[in-house]
Amino acid sequence: MTAAPATNTGAGPAANTGAGPAANPGTGTGAGGRLRRAVGWVRWYVREVSGEAAYDTYVAHVRSCDPDAEVMTRREFERRRTDAREADPRDGFRCC
């Protein structure tokens, strides 16, 4: 029995930054290719933890649900995200 080839599921660096093995099939297994993949994974991780990738995820979601839908600008998205986070102190707790 042959396993189906892996596909990009939207998780990891290939989904958000174009880094990683799924997005760069031509990268070699040498030190340069491994370093490039490692840097891509670190960049992806930092973007996910900091919330910087949230807008990219939002745009991908809106486009997948309705390609003709109007997408908020990054500024509008961040404003609504901040307002929602600060509206309920139990959700997205902020001390300052």
C-alpha cells in the first residue's frame, strides 16, 4: 500500500511565509538548505506567537469562504482585534 503524498494543511511556515520544505522543494539537504529551513521555522514560530500572522490567516479564511468578499485592511483588522481583546478583561487579559 502506498501512502498519499503530504499536502500543505495550512499549518507551519509553508502556509504563512513561503518557507519550509513544502514551499521550497528545490532546497537541498546540505547545510545551506537546513539552515534556510531552520530560519523559516523560527520566523514562522515568532510570527505565530506574536500574532503577526493573524491577518494573513484572516485573509486566507475570507478568501476561501467567499472570494468576492471585501477584506478589511490590516489597520482595520488590528483595530477590531484590539477592541475585541480589550472589551472583555477575561478574554485576552491585559494588565496595563
